[in-house]
Amino acid sequence: MKMRKDTFMEDILYDDDEYVKSSLHTIAPYVGKLRPNVVSALIDEYSSKRHTIYDPFCGSGTVPLEAWIKGRKAIGVDLNYYAFVLTKAKLFPYKSLEVALKHLNKASVLVDATKVKFKVKNVPKWVSCFFHPETLREIMAWIDVLSSKNDFFLMSCLLGILHHQRPGFLSFPSSHGAPYLRDGKYPKDEYPEMYKYRNVYERLYQKVKRSYKAISELDFSIERKVLYSNTQTSRAAMATGSIIITSPPYMKSLTYARDNRLRLWFLGHPDWEQLDKRVSVPKIEFSNLMGNCFRSWTKMQNKGDHCILVVGDIIFDKEKKQSIPELISVRAKESNYKLIDLFDYPIDMNRKIVKNDSQIKTEKICIFKRE
């Protein structure tokens, strides 16, 4: 299986200086995100505005958001509730900063009226250890108010500032991507200011402003859809003639639920261990998943439509020396898909959220065509 050599992907992968990333991409962190400039180039190369872009494992919503920016209809599906909330926020933001701040201020009135009822003593220790008690009480009230309004945008902004060591965030000193306290590096007696109460409204206000810092003109009349579902039970969501661009979770290479366990707890989904088992399946189940997906996709795609998968450059079967792209190619061929191109997608280690995960240095972009 050889990688095609040409200037198309080289220009995109190694020279993204001219690409202007929407600030909506940075609402909240998520592990294993695709680079928006790469997704943008793939949409330009393999679709037209008549197509719907379908991402059955949408994660942070990079593909659906870039599809919308590019004037395509967008459909995203994920069974991780945090991914669903985040993608909803990116596809359904308020039309302006002024409108967003107006809704923020309305929600703030409700939070002030109800926050006294929340009892932080009932919060699990592994959660409460990240926050000053009064900050925690306010977060719980904000989550309650925003959930009741299905306000996914403001909710995602709040989740985006949930933990970090910077002053604009809400927790005691901790990492940003996956939640780990950094009280060893920042002991309380030496950094007492990092353990004080933090006003949620003030920081959320600034976060909302940052989220609108660089938003290109968007067409709100374009159809967008996000489903909280297993991709195998949501096939009806896929529009006929869709172009598929996705990065399926492969063989426990990333722990999407564990790394977002604090955000999931506040969203009412505390069982992150069971979720990880469902999201990132073992290799045999992964093979079956890919087979089932291609059988479903071939019924919805037209001849000549493209299906683009980004997967890790790792070995699936050591005895056969079969890589994940090779496995996927076999399962794709069973459903009348032909691999027409394969590109290297080098991972920028400086941008990785989980810095100690060095198993995968390069991913592969597999371009299939429906025959």
C-alpha cells in the first residue's frame, strides 16, 4: 500500500499559514482532533456544494463545522455526550456576540437565584478536589440552568474553561485536556492565589467573547444536524449522496471518555469507563464495526462518491503484518469501495493534548471511492 506523492497534501499539511481557523474550533478541548485546514482542503478536493458532509464519529465537530463554513450541509453523529454537546455548540452558535452575551446575562440572573440550593458536600471527592467550594456551587448552578435551556453553546464555553492553571479558568491548577491536578508543581502555600474563589460569570463572559474573536460569515440557512447516537443505529441520518469524512476511534488508541471525565460528570454522564468501552473498541470489534459501516454507507452513497477515513499508522495484526489502513481497505472492498489514494498525516506533537501518548506519530488519510 503506497502513499501517493503530489503537492496537494504537501501544501496543506506543511504550509497552513494562509488558513484562518474559526475561533469556534477552540470553544473546548478534545483529544484526537483533526486539523481544520486539512479538513477544509479535503472538503474542497472531494466534494461540491451539492453534497452533504457526513461524519459518523464527529468527536469535537471539526468536520461538520468546516463543512458548514464551506457552504455544505453537515451531519455529525457521536455516542459521547460531550462530543454531541460540543458539536452542537459549533453548528448552532448565536448569530452574534451581542446575542450570545444577552443570553448569558439572562442565564446569570437565574443562576444567582438558584445557586444556594446546590450542596457541594454531595459532590464526589474526585470532582470537588478541583474547585473552591463556592466556584463549584456556581458551576453546578450554571450547568443546571444551561441544561434546562438546551443552551449547548454557552454550555460548551463553560466546559472549555472548566480546568486549567491559567487565571481565566475555573479550577485549581490542573491540566487543560485531561483533568489532572498540578498541586505538586503549584503547591498551595507557594501559590495561594491559584486556590482562591473564581467567579464563573466573569470568566465565562470573557470566554464567550474569545469564542467570537474570529468567526467568518456563516450561512445559518444551511441544514446542519447533530445526533447523540451510535453510528450503527443512526444510519437514517445520512443523506443520500453524502461525502463521508471521519476519523473512527481505533483500538483503544485514545481514551475519549477518560480524558473528558470531569466534563462528562458535570453533563450528567459519570460512568466514563463504560463509555470508553463503547467508544474505543478492541481490534476484532473494530474490524466488525468498519465492515458494518461500509455496508451501510454503500447504500447511501452514489457511484463515484468519496469516503475519507483518517486512522492511525499502527499494526492491526502483528502476525500478518497488517496495518489498520490495510484492514480497512479489505473491509471497504467487501462493500464496493476502492482505495484510490493514501496520504501521510503527520501528527504535530506540540499540539497534542495528551503529551505522553507517543504510540502514534503519523496518521493515514485513506481516500475511498464508491464503485
